[in-house]
Amino acid sequence: MSTHSARLAALRDQLSRQQLDGFVVPLTDEHMSEYVGAYAQRLAWLTGFQGSAGTAVVLPAEAAIFTDGRYTLQVREQVSGDDWQFVGVPETSVSTWLAGHAKQGARIGYDPWLHTRAWVDEAGKALAAINATLVAVDTNPVDAVWPDQPARSDAQLSVHDDANAGRSSAEKRAAVADWLAEQQADAVVLASLESIAWLLNVRGGDVSRTPVALAYAVVNADGTADLYVAPEKMTDAVAQHLGNAVRVHDRHAFGAALGRFAGKRVAVDPALSVAAIPLAIEAGGGEVVAMRDPTVIPRATKNAVERAGHRAASIRDGAALSRFLRWISIEAPKGGQTELSAAAKLEEFRRDTGVLKDLSFDAISATGPHGAIPHYHVTEESSLPIEPGQLYLIDSGGQYVDGTTDVTRVVPIGTPTAEMRDRFTRVLKGHIALATAVFPHGTTGAQLDALARLPLWQAGLDFAHGTGHGVGSYLSVHEGPARIAKPSYPGSGPSEPLLPGMILSNEPGYYKAGEYGIRIENLLLVEERDIAGGESTMLAFETLTLAPIDRDLIDPALMTPAELGWLNDYHARVAETLAPVLEGDDRVWLIERCAPIVAA
């Protein structure tokens, strides 16, 4: 029996001991985080799946793993089809599948600290149709059978200086207090780790690649706050920074503290808070007011200091990536390089900046067929040699105190085929269409998504992931609430208007299963723009990312004069900005790769 088969069997035995007929295992933590600490990687431990989004359901005689289109190939490569059914979302929801597969009268367990209340209500209704019930567990059965489950991180908090934050924590808390007064609420519970880090101007080291700390916060109507965090995470510098207006409590006291709101109106974000939070408030006699976390929009709309910081981060990160692109173009054709060695080399170039705090995510270093897996995760076991005739895709980013970067480039190893050049150029055309979009206030990412897909659609092609996600400021590389995606894309949520100051990715792609993948990603800043002769101020994008786009993969004959003009202008800006910070052969190479491309 394989390791993961044995783990599945152990979980089934545990479910029987807990008198449960099934259990749902999401990939998240008590804060509804996308990226989670090692202790919360229950889905990966149970199934072997290494993606960043998914859910498993275990029943006595069958089990299913649910993933979206980004992971169609990856989940089948990493998870045994002998033990697990592969189910695609949103075509089939976990609730619908449960209603069709659980037995009549079944008791299906769930951890109330790992699901939203909306999910609990949805699943409960679906199970009620077969006289089954959803049962909240006090002890997560996966934890009960995970003998070497990692402990929660004990990394200490650090201060995120106002010089990089642009606003003090006191200002931010005062704004939340004003919001509470408008809502006639007494307090708001913040469960999102990014929200807490942003509000208090602190950062942490509890989640790989995301500088946040495991904590909860309650902001009160008078602008004071209660922070619930493990005592060992506090330092004198952080305590001094927080001041007397922020009371610090042990994280373990949070659950009980939710019962102190009798007769009070407490705001809770239903999308960013687990079901256990509103249930505990109500059990204590408090009134839960379902409202969006008031820090979400201020956090997403970067202030002038954060915008300037990201521009500075983009220059140093672009210089590091350019050094890597030269290196890979020379070394890969010689042989001896692998997906892992290339990723390590790029990290080395970023660390040479002297100010890299961390990567912003594990690099997607993918050659040949692995490039066709949009969210491929390279391991010692999966790492392939980079060989001539392949396309090598590298999606990576860095965490700097002044900005979080995310960029994807594709490099041909040797001479690309005509098909590769056609597909790459179509992806580039879509990338340019989005980068040059001008649109009115109130426009959503869903309304812009088709711009990036049209050149592919015209050839009968498409890609199965979103076109763009929000990016934090020395925070999570995936930040809500805005995104650029089809309305039906998993996790898209309600349509969110784009606002000045938001930073989003622009990353259309094309993936040929078993052969290669293409994605071109830059980060964009939403800005206001006056159009000559126009009647109102519009919105548009400033491209922040600076790195050459591989010219050997471009077919100029497929591009319009305007598209070539954008590309040449972009490359001129890349060369003008990065050449002064590069030296020797790196500088010479960059200038050559950014030379104008002449129309065919």
C-alpha cells in the first residue's frame, strides 16, 4: 500500500471512531488563506496534491478531490486515480457531489474553523435532501492521524515602517472606527492575515512566501484594537510600535473572547471568516452583521508611497530577472540544467540584490510538458532536464519591503517551431490588448477579460485560468477583491470594479498538453487618465514590470503596427530603466534583446 493510500485508510478508520460517515478536507486555514502554513497542509498530506486550491471528500467506500481548470493535469500527475475520483469545479460543487454520493442519513463531518458559513449552509441544505447531516467536529480527524504534523510557526512579528506603508496604523484604525460609526456597529472582527498585517503595519513569517503572522484582531468603535497572537511572537519593538491602543492577548483566548459581545453589533466578513466566528458571537448573545472587511479596499488601492515602492521593487527585480534570462539562454542549450537548478539560479540573482526578504511564491519553473501545467510545482522527483527543442517557462516573484513582484517569461531552448511562435504571438497580442485598455470608472475585470483572449479565440484556442489577480504591497502575491477573469471562473466572486491604485497581473497563456506552455505576465497599476477630447476621466493601466519579452518567439507578421509600437516602446523603457543598473555582458545583452522589432 502506498503512503497516501495508507493515510486515506487511516483517516477512514478515524472517521469511524468519531462516528462520521464522511469528512471534507479543504486547502485553507483558520483565516481562509490561500497560502497556508505547513501545519495546515492537510490536503497535500492526505492526497499528495501540491496545488494551491482544492478540496477532498472522503466517504467510507469512495473519495474525490475537487480542483479547477488550473490543476486538471497537475492533480492527475500527483494524486492516485486508484484512490481518488477527479472532479472539476465549478462544473460540480462539493455539496452537489456529496448529495449524490453520501448515503441516506449519513453524518458528514467538517471543521468549522476551515469553512465559511455560506459553505456550511449550502452543504447542509444539499445533505438535508438525502436526510444526511453536516456535523461540526471539535477535533479535526486529519490532525488525529497525522503523526508528524508540523507545529505552527513561532516566527516573530516585525514592524513594517510607515516609510514603506505610507500611512500609520493609528490612521488606519481611525478610518475603521469611522466606518464602524457609519455602520452603527460596535466592533469588527478581522480574520484575514493580510488585513491584520496591513492594519497594524506589522509583518510575520508564519506562512511560506507570504509575510504574515497567525493572528486575529478586533477593532473597536473607539479606534482601539485587540490583537490575538502567540506571546512568543511579540518583541519589544513591535509592542512599542503598536502602543497602548492595541491590546495584545494570547491567540488561544480568541475563541472565548468572541462570547463577550452580548447586546453588541459585530461586523464579520462572511467571505474571509470561518463559520466558527459568527457562530461563537451569536452563541454569546452578539448580533453578527455580515459586511466586507473594511480594510480590503484601502489595502488593495495602493497609496502614493506604496506605488512608488513597487516601481522601485520592479526595477531591481527586473534587473535580476534579466540577468537570469541571459544566463538561461546561454547555459540551457549546453545541457546539464534542470527545472530545479534554474529556479535556484533565479533566486540567487534576486538575493544578489541584497534586499530580498523572500520569494513571493515557489517559482513555477517548467520545461516542455510541465509548462502545460499552469500551476506546476517542481520537486526533486518531478524536476526535468531543460533540453533543446523545448520551451522553458518561469513564473516567479520576490518579496521586498517596498513591493511584491510576480512575472512570467518564456524562453525557447534552441529554435522554436512555427506553431510555438504563432501561439506565443497570439498570447502577446492579448497581453498588449489588456495593457493598453482604456475604460470608464465602474468597469470590472470580468468586462476586460475577453480582450486578452480574443487573439486566441480567433484561432480556436483559449486558456483555463484567470487573466489577472490582485497583488499586495509586501503582502500576498494573490490579493482580492479585484481580478481579471471570466465571470464563471472559480473564486471570481462578485464583479469588482477596478479602482485607481489597484495592482493586478496581466497573464494570458496557452497550454498544449504534453508538449509546452506559454504565459506572458506583467503587473499593471490602475491609474486615472484624461483622454484628449474626452468627456470624462477614464481608467487605464501603467505597466510596472520591467523585463524583456523573448523576441525569438515573436512572429511580427501576426502583429499590427500598433502592437509592434507598444512592444518596441516597452522594450525601450526596459532598456532605458534597467541598463544603468546592469553591468558588462548583462547590460550588452539587455540592450540587444530590447532592440526594436521591424514589421515583417
